[in-house]
Amino acid sequence: MSVYALSDAEFKLLRDWVYAQAGINLSPAKKPLVMSRLQKRLIHFGLNSFGEYHQLITGGVERTEPQIALDLLTTNETYFFREPKHFDFLRDRALPARLPGTTFRVWSAACSSGEEVWSIAMLLASHLAPGTWEIMGSDISTRVLARAQSAHYAMERAEHIPRALLTRFCLRGVGSQEGTFRIVPDLRRRVSFRQINLIAPLPDVGLFDLIFLRNVLIYFDMETKAAVVRQLCSVLRPGGFFFCGHSESLHGMNLPLTSLHPAIYQRQARG
């Protein structure tokens, strides 16, 4: 494979483009990642430089290529039942506090390839009656959303799923699917997925009792981070809960959230 050099000027063009599209602030340390992930696209189009590729994704002729570039440049690391204390809180505090007679609604606002969504679904299905809960997963990347919706994973991804939940909610692949598993159809029917760009105005998604936005805010600058969380708070019901990643902080932002535990917040009744 050809290896293309990525100049500092070209990296700045691509970094500014990603920031404008998704609010993601690529540090200089991400330059090798950008180079490695995009060089196949240069080969695909027979281009000579990353500058030419930038012209292609901003020129409006190749309508699908900007989304492909965005998919390639967004980082999507996740796994089942990541940060277990969040799931303990969901089970022990959030579910008992739900409003009687209402549907408990959860949004995984950057669901990547779906492991977070299906982890939440397994937990809710274990503690709530059918028809009393809903989950929406969203991401800016259509590529990972397709994986999430397929609910089909390599068996090694099951490492962190509790045995009882693995037995109840996952089907082991056989024949050509050996070495994989898939979430059971009953669970898949209760989850919806949407492509949503968190720095754009939100579509009509309704109100949620709990919003997960974990390990995403680290890619935003302070201004973008505050704007994204403030917008999500507008669809979080008063008393609802907001989860971010343990490496992330909402300190110094004027938000209608009260800190309860590390990376766990509650929407204030007012504000």
C-alpha cells in the first residue's frame, strides 16, 4: 500500500473540518491516526495528497464521502458493561426512583457499536416488565450504528457480560456464525437507533429519564462540551440522571445538574 505524507497544513485543514462537522477537537497527537485511517480513501479515488482529499470532501460532488471520512475519524472504543458502577446505580437508584405509570426512557447518546445499548437493555429487561421501558441509541457514525443495530458480535466481546445475562439474552452462533453471538430478537425489538449529531439542533426525541454520554466529552473543547451537555439537559426530565465517563468532568459549567457520584449527575427540578 502507498503511504502518503500528511503535512501540518493538511492536518489543520482536516482537523478544522472535523471540528466544524462534529465538534471533535483532534490534538496534534492524532495526526498519525488521521493519516492511517484516510490513506485508503486517497488510494480509492486516485488522489495524490490529503489536500486533494480535503477538497473532495468539501467540494460537494462526492455526496457520501464526507460521512465516510467522519466515520473513519471518530473513535469508537466500547465494551459491554463498561464502568460497572454506573450499571449498579441504574439498578439500585435510578430504577426505584422512576415515575409510577410512565415508560422509563434511556438514551445512549454516543452508542458507538452498541455494547452500551445492549448492556442497558439486558439490565432493564431483567428488572422491568415488557412495555414499561424504551432505549434509544444514537451516534454520528452510520458505520457503527449499522453494527449496533445488527446486535452481532465476536464471542470475545462477551467477556464482561454477567453469565446469567449472557445465557438469557445472547444466542451463540453455530455453523458459519460460530465464534459469535447475537442479542435475542425480543430485546432487539425494544431498542431504536438514530443518527444524531450532538452539536446540531436535536430532532424531536421526547424526554428521557436517563442519558448516557460517556467517553465522548473528552474530544470536545470546553465551549462545545458545555453546549452539548446543556442541549441534552433540555431533554432530560427533572430528577433524571446523566452519566458521563470517569475521565470526564463537568466542572466549571453552568448546567442544571447536581453531582451525585463520580460521573453521575441528577437534573435539577429547575434551571
